[in-house]
Amino acid sequence: MRASNVAGSANSNTATVTVNSSVVPPYDFWKAAIFTTAEAADPLISGPTADPDGDGVSNQNEFIYGTAPKVPGTVPNAAVSFQEIKFPLISQPPPQQERAI
């Protein structure tokens, strides 16, 4: 895997992703900006698992994708792509079975 940021890049077998909350506002801050006071107080409308626009995308995912939770059918602004993923093949002999003689 190759990881890059403004400081440079590196190849690694593992990666840790850290989200800086000063860049991505926490869910509660987003909720207060998107929903009215009454909507924000109702978890069936503004809770993380709620889907007030009925488009099949939860509020938590709308927050992550940067889409509008009260507008059905908005398209996520996120994309994930992989160039190549390799898994080592570990071969083990089959377990031996006992046979009666």
C-alpha cells in the first residue's frame, strides 16, 4: 500500500487512518447545522441510523459522504479505489486420517 499526505509518501504493508476532527466536524456539529432544533432533538429524524429523506442512506453515511440527509438521491462525494490487493497463499497439507488395519 502507498500512503501519501502533504508531508510525503511511504510504502507499507499496513496503514492507519486518522481523521482530524478540526478538518471533519463531529457528527453533532454537523447535525446542528443541518437540522432544525426540533429535528435535532428527534433521533428518528436526526439520529445516526435515521433516514429522513428515505433514500436508503443513513444520516451517519450522509455525514461521511457529504450528502444532504433531507434531499433524496444525493450522490456521495466519496470514492474508494484499489489498484491491486495481494493476499499470500498459505498452503497446508490436509489433515491425516486414521485408518483401521
